[in-house]
Amino acid sequence: MKDTYIFPAIFEMCENGIAIEFPDLEGCLPCGETIEQAFKNAKEALLLHLYGMEEDNEEIPEPTPFNQIEVNENQSVMLIEVYMPPFREKQHKKFVKKTLSIPSWINAKAEYAGINFSQTLQEALISKLNLK
């Protein structure tokens, strides 16, 4: 199992958006309305597809060199890179214990209000790191 994968994707400009195909990964066919959305969707689809293959103990093929992929006039080859460790961790929902310090007056008010500290910290980190 590798941590980083780079696979070529064929981006095809269509009338209603961009269709994407990973020639080496059957069934991995994301799309998007804009190039930005298509690239984001390609990365997400590649992460999910490879993770599924890992979980099913399927052999992940070697990527075809991008310069060996033939494309039509309205197609382009892009290399999509994914880093698996954070994605794997997120899928496993593994939790880690953290010790932190906050002012006692905030602690008192939060406890009185019934605030869930773990949930609040998770929500704040997700927001701060733009993970939604």
C-alpha cells in the first residue's frame, strides 16, 4: 500500500461540463461543470476509488505513462495526485485524545451552557482548515 498515487485522467470538454475518465481504473468516472470543480471531483473520486480497492485487497495497477495515452481533439490528459494517509484516517474515524488549556471563566460558562468540548473543537478545526 502506497501513501501517494499519481494517475493520468482524461478530461473531455462536453457541452454541459467536463467528463473525466481514469484509463487505468475501470468505473472511476467523475465529472464537473467547471475545470476547478472537475479537478476537485477527480481527486475525490480517485481517493475513494483507491481506498475502496485497498479495503477490498484488490491490486492497484501501475499508472499508464501520460505520454502514452491517446486523446481526441476535445480531450486533455491531466495527472491527478492523491495522498492517502489523511483520507484513510478520516475513513476509519480514529480519534486521538488531546490535552488543552482554556481560561477558567470560559470553561465555567461553557460547562454551564452544556457545551460539548470535543464536538466544538472538531467543528472549529474543520472550519479553520476549510475541510467542509
